[in-house]
Amino acid sequence: MARKMLEKELNEELMLYDMERDKLHILNDMARLILRLHRQGKTIEEIEDTIKQNFRFQDGTDIRGDVLHCLQALEEKGIIQAGEQGDQ
């Protein structure tokens, strides 16, 4: 299970404090949305579609790759764990 985190909304960003590791994480608006959708059990495809609808991208942007990279970073930081709902 992912670590217990204290969370605080900061306008469009999300601050997460990992009490076990004494680490602070600030998620930008896109990472915050990806985390929220992941927690809701959304698939990678559903997350990608929602990101496309909520943000502007240059043509040719690898949105799926960006979503996967974000999820990997969240996992490496202990915010989520592989195999949790939404890791599909």
C-alpha cells in the first residue's frame, strides 16, 4: 500500500507530505489530475483522454507517454504503488 500522506490543496497544485520519509512533494495541475484519476480507478486510456480534454498540447505530443511517466514518478516517490487500481 502507498504511504500515508498529508495532502493540502494549493490553488491548482497539490502538496503531499510523506511523514515516514519526511519528504514534501508538490504536484502541478496535470500530475494532480493524473493522481486523482488513478485513485478513481481510471485506466491509462481514460486518464489520457481526460488529460487531452483538459490541457492544450502541441501536435505530436506523446500524451500517453507523459501519463505513464507521471505514474512511474508517483510510484518511485511512494505516492502510489504498482498494482493499485488504475495501473492498467
